[in-house]
Amino acid sequence: MPQHRSRHAAEKLAAWGSLVPLGLLLLAPWLARQGSLWYGLYGLCSLLVLSSLARLGSAIRSPLHTATNLVTALREGNYSLRARSGGEGGAAELLLAELNALASELRVDRLQETEASELLAKVMSEIDTAVLAVDAGGRVVLENPAAAALFCREPGSLTGQAPASLGLSMPLPERGSVRFAGDLPGALGPFELVVQPFRYRGREHTLLVLTSLARLLRDEERRAQRRIISVLSHEINNSLAPIKSLAGRLQSLARQLEPAPEPACAVEPAAAAAPGLAEPASARREAFEQLMMGLTVVERRSEHLGRVMSDYAKLARTATPRFRPLLVGDWIERNARLWPQVGLVQGGAEDVVLEGDEALLDQVLLNLVKNALEATEAAGAGEPVTLSWSASGRWLTFVVADRGPGLQGDIDPFLPFVTSKPQGSGIGLALCREIADAHGGRLELCDRSDGPGCLARLTLPLQQG
């Protein structure tokens, strides 16, 4: 307030000082005859005018300096400074008031932008889909933890990298989606890459969203299979229970009506005299045995169908893996004792550590080896089944090779209810793939390129850190 009062006083002084030349002009005829008095008054008035102008210039420069400092602070991003205004309503006060309002608005905008950025960062950190933001220069400026995990990098280390250096070497469209069939360090393909341009902090950027198609398709397939299995299990089990019970009850009643054994020397004159009026005891015995055999078949097939549906129901309730470290060399050695006829081909990955559920992985490996042995035996091949394994990056790959007949045309070997074995249930491979997926891995089957036979390839992630 003293500054504003001083400026107001300077303005008044300058106004009064401007009247001095007018007064001298009116008194000029009289003062011209006074000589020394004229020069004295002239000098005094000049000093008064110059002092008033100096005070007025200082009063004008002060709000301009304040406005300059405030604009400099706004340009540097400091929105907390405010200029004090005396409220006289002059031009300087209006300028400072507008600058204060601008600073308040910019502060609110920056607060909203900060909150939006924090919300965006929180949302990106929570979603499990890899998201990258690339600037106009083709460099990553924003990433989420899922993206860092997908490329096996530390969070924040992708910033400044080009997508091509991360393995995304295909040409990117301006917008839309493209299928990426390759594998990435942290996950197995194929992937869908969605490209979407956007503006971030006033500049053009490109948003890249990577989604694993294999996982999405497998999840949808798994849900469909579980719905089918649930319906079939419910309907078939509801029908099997009374059939099995009725077959057992009929067997009990039939045993009560079992005819007595026919004596070797017995003769039935009535039957001989009137054929067709009574059956021989041997015919009744044969009919009874056929009845019992039919009821036994019904009961056994009912039990078999119940076991099959029980096996299928396992697909709908796959056990959740209990992860723990497994030393690959020791794990293979423990399982190899169960099938000494299988040849082991070590790939220098005996000391690596696998993170997984040992019991479930045992089930997968034993099932693959069992299928290979049965296929080789059915084909009469003399070459033994082999198991090899090797590590590459963060992945461990097991390959079970046989010399059997190979895959059956276009039939999906992982499809439940489908099997080429006479006594197979068609769930072994499907269950193995479920376990591999639950471990973040992949199970593949393909024909051998060096002759007849099949390759079962199981890929699992190694322990990190």
C-alpha cells in the first residue's frame, strides 16, 4: 500500500507541477522587468518539474517491473507468485489483476494435468497389457510395467529406445492393427499390435498396444470347452446313475430266477410230446446267461462312461500351479528313472532354474514321453524316443522326438474328445497344454522334417533374477 500511495502522490505532484509553466507564462510581462527574480523563479520551477517527472517515471516503472517479473515466473512454470494491487482501477492495476488471474488459471490447469497424468500412470501400471507411447522421432517416451516385463527389461529402461530395437521390426501403420507372429523375450506369440495416434503435451505421439492373441484365443477356447463339458457331464451323469442302478437291480433279480442246473440223465417227456409248449432247461439256462451278460455289459459301459466324463471334467478344474524353483538337471534325472529306454540329449542347460509346479510339470513330461513311446511301438520303429532340452534367453525348451506315424492329417491333437488311440480319452494333450499355459509357456506338436515321427515341444519360462 505505501508503494501505491507514493505512486498516487507522484501523479498529483506531476499534475501540480504542470501548472508552473502556465503560471510563468501569465506572469512573463511582469517578471521580465524584474531581471534576477525571473531567472530565480525559472530555475526553481525547472527543478520542481524535473523532480515531478522523475517521481512519475519511477511510479510508472514500478508496476511494469512487477508485471515483468510475474510474466517471467509464468514462463518458467512458477504459478505461485502474485502481484499486489492497490485497487485504484488504473491501467497498471488492471494489468496486474489480469496477470494474477492468468497465473491462477495456469495453476489450476497444471494441477489438473498433473492429476490426469498420475491417473494415467496408475491405470497403465495396473493393466496387464503392454502399452508404449512413441514420439514423432520414433523413440519410446512412456511405458507401463507390463511392457517392461514383455521385453524383459527393468521398468523405465525402455524410454528412449526405438521399437525396432525391441523386436518390433515390422512396418507400423499410421493407425489400425497388425498381426505380429513372432515371439518376444517375455511372452510367446502371436500378438496383435494396435497403433493409434494421439497428442501428448501438445505434440504428436503414437500409442502402441501389444496383446497376446495366443492367450486370448486359448482363454476363449477354454471357456467354450468348459461350458460344453459342464453341460455334457451334467446330462450324461444324470442318465448314467439310474442306468447303472437299474442294471445292478436287474442282475440281482435275475440271480433269484436263475434256473436250476439240468441233470445229465433227465428226460422231459411232456416237452418231447408237445414241442413248443415248454422250453428245455438248457434253453432257459442260455437265455439267462445272455441276460446276465447283457446287464453286465450295460453296467461296465456305464462305469466306463462315468470315468470318461470324470476325466473330461478335469479340464474344467485344472489345478492352479504352486510355483517353486526347480533345478532342471535334477528334475530331468528324477523323471528319467521312470523310462530308462528314452535317450537323453543334454543341451548344456542342466544348471538353469525353472519356476513351476513340479507335480503338474511331471504330469506333462510323463504324458508326452508316454505318447511318444506308444507311437513308436505302434509303428514298429527301432529308433528310440529322445528327450532334449536347451535354454535360450529366458526360455527353456524341451523336445520329445519319436519315430511314430506322426500327426493325423488336419486333426487338432489338443482338441478334447479327439484321440487316435483305441483306448484313449482324448484329454491328455489338452490337459498338458492347459498346464503349460498356466505356467506362461507353450506346448506344440509338429511332424518331423527328417522322416516319419512327431516332435512335442514344451517351452517354459526360466526363473528371473
